[in-house]
Amino acid sequence: MVTTIDLEASSSDPASRRALDNLSISVAKSKRIVVVTGAGISCSCGIPDFRSSDGLYSLVKKQYPDAVLKGRDLFDASLFRDPTSTSIFYTFISQLKQSIDEASPSRTHQFIRTLDEKKKLLRSYTQNIDGLEERAGLVGSSSREARVNGKGKAKLRVKDVRNVQLHGDIHRVRCTLCSADLPCTEEYLQFFADGLAPDCPECTLRSEARLARSARPLRIGTLRPAIVLYDEAHPLGDDIGTIQASDASRKPDMLIIMGTSLKVHGLRKLVKDFAKVVHASAPSDPTSAKGKSRSWMGKVIFVNKTPPGSEWNGIIDYHIAGETDLWAHRVEEEWRRARPDDWQVQQTLDNVEGGPFKTVKEVVGKGMRKYLSLYPVLGPRQMLIDGIYRWQEAYSSWNGEYPSSPGRQPIHYTAQSSCFPDEAAPVDVALHGWRLQPVEETRSW
């Protein structure tokens, strides 16, 4: 059975409040959380979802009252068979992208980012095409940062992908012929607004190159939004399957599902597969001492306004009825209260103002590693007397990494000082102006 907890009623119901607090602590203690999200997490950003009364489907009907298209038809691959439905699709997508460009990540997006920063997020999977997760700081599967370009089509760097975009990305376009993947520019967006498809620039270049050689021109493909429609294969489907299998093998200990109606077949299967693995991590004997200490493991949480159907009994453990933003805020508040050490920011030397040292990371020259510079805020005479035991000029070139004082150039030495009591630890020192700067010896990567 699914346990339903009303988020708003928890303010007056002690039992609901305790249940929510316990789930918040479970989130804080979890180490490998899988998050699955849908359009509901972006509603507070000003982006309507698909199925509500003010959702995207309803907006389509208002904008095109004479069009014989159901809501689902607008996102079905079959629309490309008809020129009219294709034009309506392009026009609608252009307007949708403009509204997305004006939106900002919600509290729920930031919450997912927090899980990643706290090293608790195994991976995020989303049905959304708005790319707000990436704006919140999670590299998406459609991002160029996550691609490895080589012979053939680009592959994903799995370790760099923090958010898997199951339905593509509205901020990119791809060619219907050569599958070139490109950013959606204002020029392309204007074509879409007029119900037209722009020509693929890569196809055009190849065709023009053949014409220049007096060869027969090639066929030129057109660009379309790089989103995945119903009954359409994902261009990165194999890579996404590999990521999902890898995540399942890493034994996630919690599954959080937010803002989705769980209507799409592929997503239902993904959720069921992850739920099975997560439940396997739950303690076999919750009444034992070991089981009680791990009671936070193995939970599947569904946060949505509407409840899940009966098919989810035994799969979803908890249904949090309410706004995802409100629940995310509550979890973070309880997490901060119950485990304040998780939110402590380690104060390093570079965060200490007015202290005698400042920590700086730099790179000297190509192929040199980052190293540590300690800036003693002391006069050179005092440092020479108190700190430096032996000086020896180091014949190293100056890469211009240190700002010189007026009329002076840095002087590099190898020295051993009281700052580095180990006699076998020589350091480079740059002397310029009133600052003496010991620097750890640089090495190649």
C-alpha cells in the first residue's frame, strides 16, 4: 500500500508532521539517490505542464481553434506526415521556447542541485525539455560538455552527465537527414515561428562543396527541435540505457519521483526498475538493531498533487500530496535542523581575512599542475631574518604569473624556511615589492 501524506495538513496534524520529518532525515542520510522528474517541477517557473486545465495542451487549443489536433497529437512523431500539423508544431515550439527562456530554475531544481553538491545524488532523470536543471548547475545529457566527439556520432561521457534528459532539449535542433546536433539560434527560432523548417547548414556546406567540384549536389536536410516525441526513438537511447544500467548496478538507496503523472510507458518502466533496486537495499529485518540503524534506506517517495494509480502499490512507498517546491523547502529545513554539520562550510586559509597567510591555486605554464602559494604578509627584511635559513638562486624562468611592483621584477630563489621545517622541502620564492612569496615546487602532470 502507498502511504499518503498531505503536505499542507502537516501543519496541524502531528502524525503527518512526524512522518514528513522522518522522510526528510532519510533523504539527509541517503548516499545514492535517484531523482525522476516531470513537468510539474517547472510549473512554478511559469512553464505550464501538459495535462492541467492551464497546461500546454489547453494553450494549443486556444491558439489554434480550427486545428483538428488533440494535445497528444502535437507531440506525436506522426505529425510530420502532414504539412499543416508540422507548421503548427514548429510555431508552438517557438513560442514555448520563448517562455522557457524567460523562466528561472525553481526551488525543486535547486534542491536537486543541492543533493548533487552534497554528494548524495546518483543521477537525475527528467522528462522535461526546458533545460532548467542545467541552468541550476546540473550538466545534462544534451549538453556539449557531456559529449565525446570522434568518428561517427558523438558519445556521452557518463561520469559528466548529472541529469539525463529523457525527452531531449528544446534549446537544441537536429537535422532530419544527417542528424547534426546544433544550438537553437534566434535565426532558427524565427523560421519555426513562421511555421517553417530552416535548412541544415552542415548539409548545405557539403552540397556547396560538391557543386564547387562540378559534382552533383547532395540532398539538404531541414532542422527540427531536438526533442523526443511520442513513438520516436531517442537519438541517445543506447547511451541512456547504459547510464541507467550503470546506476542500477551502483545500488541506489532512495528513489524520489516528483511532478510527473507516470503516464508514459518508458518512464513507468524506468521507475519500476529503479524501485526494485532501491527496495533491495532496505534492511531485511527492520526490527533488529542493524535494521533500525538503516531504517532510512530503501524508500521510494512520490511527490505530486495527484495520487498514483493502484498499479503502484508495492512500488511507491510514500505519496507526498502537494507542491514539489514546498516539499523540497521542508526537507532542506529539517535537514539543516537535524544535521547541521552537513551544512558547515570548511573555512580554508583563503577565506580568512586579515590572517597572515592566503591560499591561492594557480597554474604556471602549460602542462604544470596547480600548486599552493603562501603569502606571508610580512616585510622582506623581517622574513629574511626570521624565516629564511638558506638562499640559493633558482635558474627558473618567470612566466608572468605574479604581478610585479612598480619598477621591479620578481626574483626567484630556492629556499628552506621556518615555514617548511623539513630540510628536504625546497621552495621557489618570488620577491617583489613588500611581499615574499614561498611557492611549492611545480611538477608536470
